[in-house]
Amino acid sequence: MFDNPRYLTCGVINSIPPPLQLFFWICIDMLPEERDYLQVFELAPFGGFQQIKHTSEQPEYHKVFLLPSDNPITEKIYIIDSDTYSTMLLASEY
């Protein structure tokens, strides 16, 4: 799962910096093989940091990251695997 072609929606391209996009894919690649088809990343400012909450339901997974950032953003990102491709999209585009 998630080892297929990867795509980004226009919303992600226009609102999520490329280093964060890459960070999300790396987070998924670092997960154990048993992965949920839906990975969720919630972004929020936290002082001078970008807080990122990475979650999935089955198996249950939850991890929080803090990355230094001059311009932290608030957004919710879904990454969905469909067996033939994976798509990163804003929750508002779902």
C-alpha cells in the first residue's frame, strides 16, 4: 500500500509547501506494512512551530511532530491509497 504512483491535487500544490508535502510521504513510508488506506495530517500553528498530527484508524495510529516554521498553516490533509495510485488532497477537496 502507498507504493504506487503518487499525485497531488491543485489545492495541495497551491497551499502546502513542497517540504511539507515530502514530509507527509516520508511519514507514510516509515509506517509498518500494515497501513490504513486513509492517512490524515492535521496542521496547526504552535508557537514558532508547525504542529503536524498524523493519524489513521485501522490500525490505530497517532503521532505529533513539531517543525520549526516562520509561517505555520492550519489545514487538514488526506492521503488516500486506491491500490493503483495514491492521492494527497486537502480535506476540503474531498
